[in-house]
Amino acid sequence: MAAPDIQKSKPLPSFVEEIIDRLRGAGYEAYIVGGAVRDMIHGRPLSDWDVATNAGLQEIRALFSGTTNFSLHNTTVTLVYKGRHYEVSTYRSVKNTGKTILEDLSHRDFTINAMAYDVVSGVVLDPHGGKRDIECRLVRAVEEPEERFKEDPIRLLRAIRIANELGFTIEKGTMDAISGMTELIGTVAVERIRDELVKILACRKPSIGFNLMLRSGLLKRVIPELVEGYRKRQNEHHKYTIFKHVMVTTDLVRPDPVLRLAALFHDIAKPRVRKKEKGKFRFLGHEKESAELAREIMYRLRFSKQVTEEVSNLILHHMAVVDYNPRWGDAALRRLIRRIGAKNMDRFLAFRRADQLAHGKKDEKLDLLWELEQRVRKIMEDSLVTRAFDLAIDGRQVMNILGLREGPEVGRILKMLVEKVTDNPELNTVDKLVDILKGMKREGEARHPSP
């Protein structure tokens, strides 16, 4: 049951020690549990801290009444200290035999998370062989996997996420249980599913997690639209099927949530628009359809409006430079930057490069893409107008010169000025823009003279 001491060379955070001291000082038990113990043994950086105790929720709140805290469910108090969260949980139990740390550990999800560290004695309680499974690089459910998954079905997805994060294998019995119980994921709040998906996307190689989801049947329950691209061949420009191309693209972009989501969904509608013409597959309009379908999926999974719009905008424009050649003028590139948004161009270029590389074929377009990147970066280093706010004059000056009242006509004129400055950046001075407006006023007076 007891494992060797955890290395004591790395001190605990002072607030974790304070939590344990305060609980023990009040006569309660207190152990560090969960991922923190796993990561200490595994030698990984520690970020999450959980303490288990036999104190009840009211007692925990009373002991830490001076610390900002909240409870999302009836077993845990989350303490907020210097912007970080620390969870203090009362022992888990489904029996009426009195709560103990061993009973608590028997109802945790996986053996590698079912260990408890006694800070005072320096001993790790390991009743389910978690340390052995860490050494064997296995994710194994505690005791009966079916029971653990029934207790909290989000564990079906969490097993895959943890295996992906740690580079572990899911133990056969646990994997069989996941495959046989996928329907339970439908009982889980979509926000919890979304959070696990985001964590999978943050892994070094998220394709491992999505392939495990595919193999188990979970992917069909969570994002069935992705499964539509499985084993669907593409045209001569692609080495891989739609699904594999998406997976390779997702692995290649950096772990920025917006980039990873854009990569995951960028070809989501391809199976629906795929048509064969003269023996070749074509996917006309897939970028527009994929942007719309991605928006639907992200709405379903309760992603924020901002993230949804950023992702769908990248997808909508991801084919915008597929036919780029050096003859494109700077004005065309400035319009591209304006459509995508200057703050999103770095993401767009990274996404475009990953998408091209994921074709799996040597392609001269990669050299052209490198040239495009250099040109775009140079344009963005110079004064760049992408919106009315960047103009040298504002709407009030437009109203004063043209004698207009506030309204949509002012916005239309500002948009027209942005277009002119996009073509000729040197026009973006107060004097030159005022001259343009005065010219418009003279033309209007000439067309509509006073009676």
C-alpha cells in the first residue's frame, strides 16, 4: 500500500502547506491527492493541487473563511490564492461505513490518480498500484472500470486525454469499457466535454487523442461530423484522406486553441461537398461550408462567441492564397490583411503553412508561401490601414466637411476611404483625405445644384 518517499528536494507551495497545517491543526486528516501526486512521482511539472480531507464542506469553508473560495459541486471547495486555484475535497464515499482516505481513493478515476501523499510521514498511499502503472505507462481504471465510468461519464473522455497528455497507453479492460459505454457521454454537460477537448488539443500531438476517440466510438458521439471524413479519399494534390489530413494539420500548428480548432475543423464539410468530375474529386466551396459547420459545432459545444468567430474566420479564408503568385500587387495583400484582420495574420500564415505541409507531397507552393509571408510581414511593418479607426481622420470630421448627420452614410464613406488608402497608403494624411472629401462635396453640389 505504501510507496517510497517522494523526492523532498522540491518544496511544496507555501499555500498548500498552509492548507494541510490548518486542517491538521483543527484535528482533521489531510493528504495531497490526484494528479499532483502522479506528477511528483512521474517527474512532471506540477500545476494542479488537490487536498483530500475528512472534514465536511462546512468545516472546510469555516477554516478558510478569510480566503476567497467557491464550490461548483457538493464535494469540493476551491480556494483562490494569488490568482491560483487549490481544491480541498471531502473524502469520496458511496457507502455508509464512514469516510476514509482509502474509501476515497477507491472511487477515483484511474490508478495513477488514486494515490495520496502524507506530507508529515513522507509516505505515498498507493492501494491500487498507481506507481506500477506509471512505470508501465498505463491508464487503468480503479477496480471495476464500468463502475468508475458510471460514477462520472466524463471519465470516458478523460482517460483518452490523460493518455494523450502523458504518452501512456490505455489498459485493455479500461479501453474495452470505454468502447462499450460511449452512449453515457451524452449525459455529460457539454461544457465539460468542451473542456476535455480543449485539453486534448493542447497536447503535443492531439491526433493521438482523436484517433483513440475514433477507435473507441467516442468521436462519433462527440463530433460525428469529423468521422464523415474517415477513409474519404481526396484529389491528386493530397496524399492523405480527409480525416488524416485534418489530423496532420492539427498536429503541425502550435498549441494555440484558436489555431488548433481552426485546423481541426477547416475541412469539416469536405465530405458533404465532395463530387467526382472526370474521375477526380472536387470540393468546391468547402471553405465556406466548413466555416458554417464549424460555427454550428462550436455553438453546440458552448465555445465563446469570440473564439467561434476567430476560428470560423480563419477557416473561411484558408483558401484565399492557394493561388498566390509573385505578380500579386501590394494592394491585393493589404485587402487580404484587412479581410482576415491584422492581429490574426500570424495565425493565418501558420495555419496556411501547416495545411500545405499536411498535403503530404512535395509542393513548390511552400516556397511561394514563404515569399508571401515575407511580403505580408513587410507590409504590416509599414503603416497599414485595415479599418476606419486607422484613418488619419474620423467620422466627426467626415460629418463636418460633408454636412452629414451621424448615421450609416458616414460609415459608408469611411469604408470608401479605407478602400482608397488600401490601394494608395500615401493618401492616409489629414490633408489628402480632407481634399478627397471636399472633392466629393463639390461633385455632389454639381450634380444637385441649389434651386
